[in-house]
Amino acid sequence: MILLQSLRDNTQDIVNALKKRNLDAAPLVENVLRLDEKRRAVQTQLDTILAQNNTLSKEIGMLFKAGKAQEANALKEKTGQLKEDSKKLGETLNSIKDQLQEALYQIPNVPHPSVPAGSSDTDNETVFEEGGIPKLDPNAIPHWELAKKYDIIDFELGVKITGAGFPVYKGKGARLQRALISYFLDKNTAAGYTEIQVPHLVNEASGYGTGQLPDKEGQMYHITADDLYLIPTAEVPVTNLLRDQILNEPDFPIRYTGYTPCFRREAGSYGAHVRGLNRLHQFDKVEIVRVEHPQNSYEALDAMVEHVKQILRELRLPYRILRLCGGDLGFVAALTYDFEVFSTAQDRWLEISSISNFENYQANRLKLRFTDKNGKKVLAHTLNGSALALPRVLAGILENYQTPEGIKIPEVLVPYCGFEIID
RNA sequence: AGAGAGGUGGCCGAGUGGUCGAAGGCGCACGCCUGGAAAGUGUGUAUACACCAAAAGUGUAUCGAGGGUUCGAAUCCCUUCCUCUCUGCCA
């Protein structure tokens, strides 16, 4: 959530910057500032009344001790009105606070100056492109057909036991999945990220911490019996490890990587582009998460981008990097780079990683702070990215590495797979 | 799931209606002591919000969370969440 203090201090700058999201934030911001002003006025009133009441109570206590019961009782009568007033004001204050909170939740993060203007994914800016697009056999086919041909992924079986979007990986397909997970984790730990295994279900507080709640309630699977949510990404449990923490400067940088399955309801997103592995309800992902000193967060973002580049180079997949435009930028992100792999067989780009700096937007909700050199408590910056999401990487490999003899396994994965070709 | 115990500051732990934001200890920071260190010793050591231009300062809230009783609640009552122990179940 956006920092109220900076909203107060830089109102106009923030409203202007949010225009990049094609959002006229002025009314939202005005509402927040109005509520904030109201809140402070009520707070001051309430504090005064409570202070009076406290003083009286102390006096009464002392009078009783001194045996002056009569005087004490006289004072007691004075407190009646104060009590009534404080109760009313307390209720008002709570209601204003709730409204303020809700109003703040509606304001998205302020885009970084480098975020291009634009309304949809067609306005995203390609900042880097690398890797040769392979020349495939004229009979090349998309991965869902390859999956069937070599019997490595069974979508129908998934439908039978669960439903659409829950594929079953078989034989070499399953082994390739496991290989990718291990390979990604190894790359990440070698780059300094600490491997971590987290629960796949989280409570409500964690959902709020990283911003999935309340905005994206409908996107998560909710276990109502125990009021827990299946994680849509490892970002949620991993980032929440640091919720309510006050760090020290030497603790930076904090770097975590974790593999988890991810569960997404993807309500309302069906269509031609969701075939096969392109969009699933359950998929595997290896995530990287960083918590940084505000001064270093953009350096960290660049490092994360470089790191993922390295992996795609090793896998020899043609990819490009996009800087998301204001219209495509996620609600809580200040700057996001998307990685896309080109699927030659589908003749389209597939998003396989999204790396974002949330600056202090997420940390504000998480109450994730550190003590700076002057002893002040300052919000940290949080970042995360996929390194990497499995299904589309798998799709890219299957499609780009297909030959008439079978699907070749990228060299770096052979030691992890134990075979060189799927045939 | 059933029965019981419990949740206090960075940690341990005292506190069963009044001056308690909370004893004591540990830890941490700074100083003294020392050739240096240890030991010893002194001081300090929560967070949020409000008032104030700001600092200083003052006020308010916070003893798992929410509500109640009371002039006054860490302490009493209710609700709820969580943890631990035993029983049950079980990879």
C-alpha cells in the first residue's frame, strides 16, 4: 500500500505519475487526504478526552488512598460525560481508519520514471532480445501435440482426476520437470539465493501482506474449512517470512529462492491462447525474492534480470525482455521486466518470468522495516521474480528442440535428466 | 478431534484492580576500568499515532486479537486466534 506520508508530501507528483497507469488518481487521493485529515482531528480530540480521564482517575485513586472517599465520589461523577464522549469518538475514529485503509488499498503503486506510457501489452517496450530462432522441420507441431505424441504430459488424465488445467506429467516428462526444478534451484543458490521450502497454504494475514488480498481474492483457491489459501506463487509465503520484522542494515541483501507449486483459479480466462501448458490452474515455479535497502533496490532488480538472462542463455532459448508499460504493470509493482521465450512452433512469445521491484509498497503492508544509520525505522524494498516458471519453459523446450528424431534435451539439463532425447 | 495448561518488551521472566510501558536478568549500544581482552562497573535500550515548522518535549494507544465491567484493567468477565502437554488418529 502506498505510504500515506508520501501521499501527503508529494500529492501532485503521485497523481501525475499514476497517469501512466491510465488512472486519474486525483479523486482517490483526495479522498484519502480528506479521511486522513478527519482522522487526525478526531484523534486529537479523543486523546485530549482520554488524557483528562486518566488524570481524573489518578486523582480518584489518590483520594481513595488518602481516605477521602467523599471527594473521590464527587470526581467520579465528572467522568461520566468524558466516558460517553470517548466512546463515541473511538467509534468514529475506528470507522474513519477503516475507510482510510480501504481507500489506500485502492491506490496502486507509483510507476518508476522509466515505465513507458501505454494501455496494453502492445505498448510494452522491448529492451533486450537474444538467441537465434531455430529453423524447425516443416512438420513441427505445438507442445500439446508433442506431449501426446511422446506420452509425456496427459491433460485428459488431469481432467479425470481433478479438472482442466491440472496436467499429469509422465515418464520423461515428469523427469524433465524435476530436472528443471533442480537446475533452477542450483542456479539460484549459486547466485547467492538461500534455498527455502515453505508451506503451500497461507493464512489470510499473509495474503494481505503481499497484496493478493483483498484485490485478487477470486484468483486464489480458498480452503474455507480452515480459512487458508493455496498459494498462487511462492512470493506469498517467502516474502511473508519477513512480515512485521525490523531488520538492521547489515542484514541486507536478503535473498531467497524457493520451489513451489502455484495454484490459480484463472477465473474467466479461457480462450484460444490457453491451450496446453500456456495457462494452468496448477503449475510449478521457482521463485527468487529479495529484500533490499532502498538505495540498492534497482541495482538488485538489474542483477535479477542478468541472472535470468544467464539461465536462458544456458538453455539456449530465444527470448526477449520487455519493460512493462503503465497499462500492463501490476497493481503493486513500480517496475516490471517480463521475460518471454519465443515458441517457434506456436509462432508466439510466451511469458516465462516476471521480475518486479515493489519498492516500499509491499513492505508497507508487511510492516517490513529496518533501522537506518540514524536509528530511524525505514521501510525496506521488496523484489521478486520467477527463475523460472516451468510450464512455458517446458513448452519452449519441447517446441524449439523438436527434431524428426525426437525432442533433444538442452545440454545443461542432460545431467539432471539422465537422458538426451525424448523419443 | 477430546481433556488440560498457557500467550507479558529482542530473548528469559516477575507482576491478580491504582503512580505499571511494565521489577529482575540476559542480550545490545556507549562510557569507565585494562597494555589489550575477559571480569567488574555506570548509563541507555519498544512501536504506532497526535500536537509542534522542526528538534526537544507533551499527550494517547499497545502485556496474542476483539469486546465488556470499572472513576481506573497486564490483572476481573465474554468471544476469538494461536502455542504447548496428554489421549485419539496418522505419513
